[in-house]
Amino acid sequence: MKNILVIGGGKIGSVVADLLAQTPEDFGYHVTVADRSEALLQEIEDDAKKSPRLSTLCLDVTDAKALRAAMKGCFAVLSAAPYHLTIKVAEAARDLGVHYLDLTEDVASTRRVLALAEGASTAFIPQCGLAPGFISIVAADLARQFDTLDSVRMRVGALPAYPSNALNYNLTWSTEGVINEYCEPCEAIVDGQVREVPALEEREEFSLDGVLYEAFNTSGGLGTLCETLKGKVRTLNYRTIRYPGHAAIMKALLHDLRLKDRRGVLKDILEQSVPATMQDVVIVFVTVSGMKDGKLVQDTYARKIYSHVLAGKTRSAIQITTASSLCAMLDMLAQGRLPQTGFVRQEDVPLRDFLGNRFGRVYAMEELSKAA
């Protein structure tokens, strides 16, 4: 039994805790969920009554002493906290020799984690969610099948299954995280050179299963792939999928109304005006082209995942995919199937191993590929 500390008891952290606490005892985990919100912890405590391997802790991550005390003796710490808190968790993990995993899409945070991982006695595995995360595993798996690469195009979206407002969007994930993705510069490889490109730009449209979507640049989704594929590919980019019209409205809010400089105001507007939904769909769409046996060919991975019952409760698609990815990476680390020290990149994980994991298999389950 390995002790795991989950930082953040929100939409993703609570699901991670449920999944890990329900593993068989012969290879399972004892999970402590830490959060400063007593209301969130109370909800988790109601579940904890059903599982002796799930407990809670009221904790302010900015209290370095309390954070280190909570982390002491743990096999790993999993950060499901807002991106701006992840570095504090990573620094404490480095000090205490605890394995570290997170869900951050923030580029600056990941660069700091990379620095902390250098010479560390434990593993540092950031970006363990959907995008970045699973999307990099898929892209790398496709890329390995080519003799030489030309382009790698990655598209991911977490969308309402039944859009019904002008934004064509419902809140399914961290509002802060979405705003950050829409504001920060985006990495890409353009004509073989690593560059920064602006968020919300380079909009395109495509159809999948008869539904029209738009996609545009957002920050963080590539993870570490720019560094990994530098010098090996002509074009590499990541874009977020939405229904048509979403990008134009967000550009007006962020740039014309200058809410990019008042992100707290925008967060409040979105959370007070845009309903959350559990009826969502996650779309993963990766296209790789290059040379195989002297011919220019293209391979595509396309997958839709809908909300479903998981660990005894109805979960949104973004909860299922993000939480399962984090749990799968922890599971493979605990089984010795990932490096035990230093920085671990998502793209180094074989897709077959990920989908064969007891948590990662949700990405391949047929019952999740259709709306309930």
C-alpha cells in the first residue's frame, strides 16, 4: 500500500482520489486529499466513509511548513491544484524526495519542474492530463511509425454535448486554466523552427462525424514535444477544438474589452454566466504525415469520449480523461514501468502500455465512445 497525497479536491482531484482509493488492496493506494476549502473536503469525506483508504486534510498550499508535513512519508504527490500553485508543490516534493506528478498546462511551470528534476532522487512527471498528456503519447506513437516526419497536428477539445448559448460552450474544467490557455503564447514548430505563436489565432475548421468544429492556437497543449521533435519535423502545432463562433467572442472579451489584463474579472463573468455541465464530449484528433517506405503518407487518430459512470458516479468526459491519465501515470510509476528518477516526458510512454493500464484503458472503452 502506497501513500498518495492529492493536492486539490476540485473537479479532477476528487475523481483521482476516488479512482485510486478503489484499487484492490494487494496493489493499491491510501489517498489523502488536501484542499483549503472545507466545503470541498466535506463532500469528499462523505465518500471517505465508504472507503477506509480515503482521507482528507485542510491545507493551504502556500503554507510551506504545513505542505511539507503533509507530504512527509508519501510515495508520491499529485498536484490537481491551479497552475500557479504547482511550483510550490514541486519544490516541496524535491526537498522531501517524493515522486511528483501534475496536470499543469502552464509552460513556465513546466520549465521550472524540468529544472527541479535535474539530479533529483525521484521522478518528476508534469502534464499528466489530456492535453498536455495523453495527446503527446498518441502523437509520439504515430510519429514512431514514420521513417521521416513532415507534420504533426494535434487537436483536442472538451465541449458540451448539447451547446445552447452564444459561446457554444459550457464550463467543464478549471476556468483559470481555460483563460490561461487563451492568453499565453503558444509553442509550435514552423518550417522546422521552434517559435511562439499567438493564442486564439490561426483558426481553422474541420468536420468529424458530420459535425463542424473550429480549432485555434492555445497555450501548453504540446507539452515538451517541441523540444523532443526539434530538428525532426517541419510542422508541429496544437489547437483547441470548439464549436464555430467561440474564438471570435473570446477574442472580443480578451482583447477588445481588455479582460486579458483583468483575468479575475473574466473568471467571475464566466463562472456567473456560463453554466457548468456534466454532459460533455472530449475529442482527440491527431494527424501525422511523413515518409514511409519512400511514400508520403498520413495517419490519423480520432476519438470521442463522452460522460459516463466511473467509480460508481456519473463523471464528465473531461473528468474521466484527465483523472484517468494522471492515475495511469502514477500506476505505471509505482509498477516500475516508468523511470524512477529525473524528468519523465509524456511522449516517452508507449501508447500500448498506457491503454493497457487499468486506468488508461478508459480511452479505448467502446461504451464511452457514445453519448449516454
